[in-house]
Amino acid sequence: MPDQPPSPDGTTAMRNVSPDAASALQTHSLRFHRRHAHLSSVFGNDWFSLKAEAFARFFGTPTFLVGQTLVVTVWILLNVLKIVHFDLYPFILLNLAFSLQAAYAAPLILLAQTRQADRDKVVTEADAHHREDLARASEMREAALGVQTAQLALLLEQNTALTQVTRDLTERIETLTRDVHEKLTREHHPKAAP
């Protein structure tokens, strides 16, 4: 996959990522959460637990609130207008229904809040482990960069020394060549010698 330019918010654009690759990336990013997977369901994983969780979740939905409001409105209208007269004005049966609902809803909601707090704590710990791993990896990269920088400085010093040796040898070769040339010139032309 070719490198993609960063998006305006600083993240890499993931336009051409397949769903499988995106799922693999998400799974990899949640690797610190795997050991706490048993906490994923608020009430556990058996049939009753799943139904209890669904029931507790339903209490917080707009559907439940609108439905309950409609039922109470119809209940009161039926009894006030005396269309069906099964609960007299103080609506004792309606109060009993609300009390029964509250008696079951409160423990479910408290249990859900407790388990959610436990899950939030676990997620926070997993995120802290992740940040620690990132910091450790960053420190290791910085240490490796320091070693590489030291190696580069050493290589530059060695290169400078080699360049100096090469220059000295070149000067020496030039001097020797000149001396040999002068000697050969004197031998072939003895008259030119002083």
C-alpha cells in the first residue's frame, strides 16, 4: 500500500484500506484489552445475563421513555374519562407499577454502573500499558539513534583521517615523482646539472 499523505487533523488518511485490513488494524490496536475480554458483557454471558443487560439498556432509550409516557397517558385518560374504570383517581395501581419498575430497574442500573466502572478502570490500565510500551519503544528508538549518530560521527572522523592520509600520500607521491623526474632528467642531460 503506498504511503498516504496525512489528513488535516494529523492522522493518515485510510481511504483505500480493505475492511479486513481495517479490522486487523483495530484488533492490533486493542491487543492490550484482550485479557479483559471477559468484562465485555455487563452482566456476564449466560442467557439471563444477556437478557438483563438488554433490559437495562432498554431503560435508557428514547423508545422506552416515549412508550412509557404513552402508556401512562392512556392509563390516566382511560380512568379519568371513565372509558375503562380500573384504577381510581389516586392511581394506586399505577403507583404500584412504577414502584415495581423502580425496584427492578435500580439494582440493574447500579450493577451496570459498577461493571462499567470496572471496565473503564481496565481500559484505563490497558491504555496506560499501551502508553508505557510506546514510551519504551520511543526511548529504544532514541537510544538506537544515539548509537547511530555516534557511529556516523566515528565514520566521519575516520573518513576525515583517511582523506588526510590520502592527501599526504598524494603529496608524497607528487614529491617522489618530481624527485624521480629530476633525477632521470639529470642522468639523461648531465650538462643541465649544476
